[in-house]
Amino acid sequence: MIPTQGAECEADLLRGADDLLADFDRAVIVFNEFIHGYRALFDLGRTVTVFGSARLGTEHRYYQLARQLGHSLATAGFNVMTGGGPGIMEAANRGAKEGGGVSIGCNISLPHEQHSNPYLDHVLTFDYFFIRKVMLVKYSCGFMFLPGGFGTMDELFETLTLMQTEKLKLFPCVALGCEFWQPLFDVILAHMEREGTVRADEMQIKITDSPAEAVEYLVTQLAVATN
């Protein structure tokens, strides 16, 4: 059996036990995809990853917020990396280009919703979500989260887990869009704290509506990390 490539390869990998040789072949494909990412991104310089929904159009207030953020990051000297798709990702990449910065997209092969946006200086396309997420963390010095769906929540909570378990250290994270994010922290995370499953000091994320404040926080935290 030849392992599937493209949008179905991750489903093929995760469907359960398979022929051992087929799994070995998949391991080689996974290894090669890691090498592809390493070779493309190793010399990026200071880069911030922006997460958010692929489903929001250009007139949406959060699209405009992400565009402003991308511009602010670029003018502060950061490259801007996203998942490379439409919506919030496009907005952040667009703002970065408008601010004279470098715009990178780590796209994912999906049946729908994930065409590359037109504001990318560099674009990579991955078959596996987990490899893509490694690249977004490995080559970033901080994360910016804008409103999104399950994918954005996955990226948010995985990042908080990595910081909670000290797999990531001194890695500033900001959530932009108080109206969207504050209820999540007030209800879900506060409930987890009351039940004793997390501590308040493990929720290392700043919430704001201001791109300028987000970038200032990022710069301040990175300065602390280097001292």
C-alpha cells in the first residue's frame, strides 16, 4: 500500500493500525516534510505568528484589526507568519506587506477553505497539521491570536499547554479582540481554575483590542527574555 499524499494523508495516517511497511513509508514522508520546513525557514529572523479564522471577509472588524496588527508588527521590525490562508491570515499578511515587512505563509493542504492568500513573500504547503504547527512555533518568537474557530482554539490551548509544561519559555502571547476572548477566559479558564485543573499564573496571555499595545507587550517581554 502506498501512503496517501495531499489533503487525505493525515486522515490516512490517523485511521488506525496499518501494514508496518506502509507506516515506515509514512515516517519517511513526515521526515521529508520536516526537512522541507527547516530548509525554508531556518534564516527567517525575528518572526511573529498570527492565528485566526479563515472565514472572515475583508469588511469584518476583525479582518481590519488583523491588518492593522500585521502593519504594526512589520513597522516594529518583525516578520509576520500565518497559516497562509484567507480571512484573518490574509489580513495579517496584507498588513505586513503594507508595512514593508516580510510576509510568510505555512499553508495546509485541505479539501476547502485553505487556498494561499495573495500577500505572501514566502509560502510553504504542508500535508500534516502537526508538522505545520511545529514550524509555526519553532520559527516564531511570539504568537498573536485573533478570533477564530476550532483550529485557532487548538493552537491557543496547545501553546498554553507547552508553556504550562515549560516546553516553551518566555514566549509572549497576545489575544486581540476583547469582546471575543474575554468570555472564554472568564468562563472556561476561570472554571478550570476553580476546579483546580489550572492555576491563574499558568494563563500567560495578554488580552487587548489595540495592535499597538500588543506589539509593545511583545517587545517588552522579548527584552526581558534576552536580559
